[in-house]
Amino acid sequence: MPQIHLPSDSGSLQAFEWPETKACPRPTSHFNRTVYAAAHVATHTLRNGQIAIDWDSTLAFRQHIWSYGLGVAEAMDTAQRGMGLNWTMAKELMARSADLSAQIPGALMAAGCGTDQLSPTGTYSLQQIIDAYMGQLEWLAKLGIRPIIMASRALAAAATHADHYLTVYGEVLSQVHQPAILHWLGEMFDPALAGYWGSRDHYQAMETVGELMQGHANQIDGIKLSLLDTQKELLLRGRLLPQHKLYTGDDYHYPELICGDEQGYSHALLGIFSAIAPQASWALQQLTCGKKAQFMEILAPTLPLARHIFAPPTQYYKTGIAFLAWLNGFQPSFTMLQGLEQQRNPTHLVELFKLAANAGSLYNIELAASRMGTWLTQVKWT
């Protein structure tokens, strides 16, 4: 094992003791859950010093996810949608990923349909918001990609009661080219979405969601819930029509929610699964074979890592996802759009390294140790 010394809580350097890890084989059959990993975008520095999307690395990362049997949720929050990835960039990202997925048998893909072509500082009518959704929906239809109807900051700002959400979503769902996935993104991921669905009370908001899903049952595949609350997910899951899926977006409690019980189970659309694709795949292979204990055992070491990456302020989890991708060699440098790599402090990232190693989520230990060692000599601790 390579030697690396990491800062301790006291500030002194201590030799890191590498845990034993096991390789995770790729699947040979389909899982008994529908699972998407929300993928980030890799970046590099151009000669003029600007940060830009590294298309080769970005697409190679998606190929990595597909190789483990997971679907790719494209151009979502994890890809810095609304935090560096604008609609023009998202369109190109979707098109490139769609072209690649067409070359990979069985590659599952869905992508975010939002309203982020609207200025974040503008004020918009409901019809303008509907039109923005429709413009993105047309692009996804052209590419043949399942739409994930993302929560809209513009709608959150414009809507004054639940009926406004029902009106907007009803119009959008009436035009979908294939059943869509709704996305309820909680305010812990984006503070601008507080009060979504017309109420700051999540239980009251569920009533609106239930009415929407029952009224447009054939236009909806399911809903991704990102509230980081097990009980709320179980409650909403129990209210869904049999034809609808609950895609957990709970990066704190995903093993138990996906495993399920006699009352049911959740499918998954998770940012953390892009960081732990091999372990997620191996666990799902066990679950598909009916080995629930093994499923839980494989994912248990990944929970401390996930909870650390998604710790408040949760919207900056993307920094941890990119840092881990860089350590694993999936991108040439630890840079992000809009300089988002600066939003987690060095102490947080040192702990992330330790937790990733303990979770078996560093897949090339020599490379990870080398990059971490170099980073430690360059990072500013003040």
C-alpha cells in the first residue's frame, strides 16, 4: 500500500492506515430496482485560464456508470444545473450523452427538464414558465430521452398557492413524449425551493403532489423525493398508485429505502451512486438474488461517506463528488464550474478521503494517494 500522511484533528501529520477492500464485479443481468446515478460534469483549465467542461472525461465517467448497470440521470443538480451549468451547456451535455448511450446496449438514461433558460433575477408569469418547460421538453423529445421534470426556481417565486403548481405541471405533463419522472428537490438542496408545491409544510405539499400524480397517472413514471427524511418518503411511497415508482433521492438512508420491507421499496435516483457506482452495482446484484443482508452489508460502509459528502450546506455536495472523481482519475484536475471546488474546506475534504478509503470507493489507491499527497502540499488551510 502507498504511504500517505494526513492531518489529524490536532494538526499533526499521521500515517494513514489503508483498510482492506474488495473489487466489485460488473453485473451480468438486470437489477430488480430501477436505479439512476446523477452524474457530475468534469472540467479542465483552458490555456486562457478559464474553466470549461472536459467532454472526454465527462462522457467517460458516464460510460463508467453504465458499465456497472446503473442508469445515468443527466444534467441534474449534481451536474451543477443552476450552479454553473446553464441551459445551453445542458443541451449539449444531453445530446452528447444521448449519442453515447445509443452505442451502449441497455444503457438507461433520463435527463432534467427545467426552466433555467429564464433569468434567475426575472419575474415571470405562469405561462412564461410553462413555455420554458415546454422548450426544454421539446429538446428531450428530439433526443428521445425520458424527462425528469425538475423543480423550478421561477415557479417557486411566482406561485402563490398550490393550484399554480397543478396548472403548470398539468400543462407540461399533457405534452410529455413518454412518462416523466417528477423531482421534488427539498430546500436543503436549494433554499430557493422552500415552500414548493404551495406549502412549507411537507405533509401539506404531499397532498398537492398526490393530486397531481393521480390526475396525470399515465403521463408519470414516478417521482424522485429529495427531502432526506425516511418517514416522509415512506408516507409518500405508500400513497402512490401501483404503476408509479418512488425514486429515493435520500443520500442519508438509501440502503434501507431501496431494500424495502413487506410494505414496499424505493427505486433510486441518487447523486451518491455516481461516487460509489461499483459498490452500488454489487449490492444491487445481491438484492436481485434475494440476498438482502448482503445488500445492506455492502452499502453500510458507504453511508458515512455519503452523509459527509451531503452534510450541510447540502447544496455543496457537488464539491465532494468532483473531488472523489478527481482522486479516482475520472478528471484531470480538481476544478469545477464557477469555482465550486472552493465551497468545501480542506478539513472536510481530508475527512472525505479517509471515508472514501474506508468505504472502498478509491478504485486506484496509488493514484488517489499520489493526487491527495500533491493536493496537500498546494491547498491553502486558512
